[in-house]
Amino acid sequence: MTGRLKGHDVRVEINEPRCRSCGICYDVCPENVLSASDPLRKAVVTNLDACTGCRLCEWLCTDWAINVVTTPTGETASAGG
Ligand code: SF4
Ligand code: SF4
């Protein structure tokens, strides 16, 4: 499942151990891609199809728990870096 940034596949990675359930990401996501998981209210991706790759969640997470990865459609992200 991928997001809908034109010409790109979008992936939203959440580093669960880093997430401290502050709620910023799921409150600010304009596309309602993210939700709070039970019972700890950590962020989870529940609607990736709607993700536009805007990176708002990544920028606003104060704990560097979110990584938005965009790759041109049809290409596989290279390892390393
Ligand atoms: S903004 Fe970061 S720390 Fe806060 S709920 Fe989202 S992923 Fe977790
Ligand atoms: S990149 Fe933008 S649309 Fe995608 S989950 Fe983050 S805030 Fe929502």
C-alpha cells in the first residue's frame, strides 16, 4: 500500500519505541493518515493510501519518531545511506 504523491510511492515509518504518544502527528495530519493505537495511544499508520507525502508529521514530531520516505514509482529504495 502506498500514498498518493504524484509519481512517487510514499511510506510512513513510525519508530514505535521513540513515540511518546504526544498526539501531534495524528492531530496535524491533514489527510487523517495516522491514528492513535490502543492502549498507549502511540501513532500508527491506518490510512496510507491518503498520504500526500507532505512531511508535516515528520517535521513536527519532537521525538524524531517519524520518517516519511518517498521513492519514484516503480523504483525500489536503495539500501544504506
Ligand atoms: S508526534 Fe511523534 S511522539 Fe508524538 S504521537 Fe506522533 S510519532 Fe509519537
Ligand atoms: S506526510 Fe503528511 S499526509 Fe502523510 S502522514 Fe504525514 S502529515 Fe499525513
